[in-house]
Amino acid sequence: MENVQNTPMDQPDVNELQEQCQWLRRQVFTLLVLMVVVSGTLTVYLWRQYRTVHSDLKALRSQYGQGIADYQKNTAPKAEEFVKKLVEYGQTHPDFAPIMNQIQPHPAPAPAPKK
């Protein structure tokens, strides 16, 4: 076997190691500051989005509430009256019966009982 000589590698001096350690500390500190800035910016952006969407939703709720009330007060009774007249017409005119069978409103299924 050949004699393999282990030669020790040059050891860096203490000053160089301290400089590297300081450089790493500065890097970590810089990254932490950047992370705080980015997360703060994201938080402010999301907060503004929340406020905007929340105010828009309030406005839409009032508009849709008025629209639903208007539908229940005016449109729904007229639609029900129209359907009743169609049913009456279908009962008196046998030629209209096949059409009535196609468009006849079916009752809504009963809701399932809650457990």
C-alpha cells in the first residue's frame, strides 16, 4: 500500500471567521427587516381590501334587500296569479292540456328533516 499523507488544511484565522460571522449576522438582520416590511405591506393591503369589500357588501345588501322585498310584494303575486289563470285555462280547453302538462309548475320537494 502506498503511504497516504494527511496534510492538514490551512486553518482560517480567527479574524476571518469573525468577519464571516458578522457578515452572516448582517444578512440575517437584513432579511428579517425585509420580511417585516413585506409582511406589513401585505397586511395593510389586505386590510384595505377587507374594508373596501365590506363597504361594498353593505351597499349591495341594502340594494338586494329592497329588490327582494319588491319582488315578494309586486312580482311574485302577479306570477302566481298568471299561473293560476293558465291552470284554469288548461282545465277549460282540452287542446291546451298537453302544453299545460309540459309547463305545469311542480310543487317544490319538502325539505329533509333535520337530524
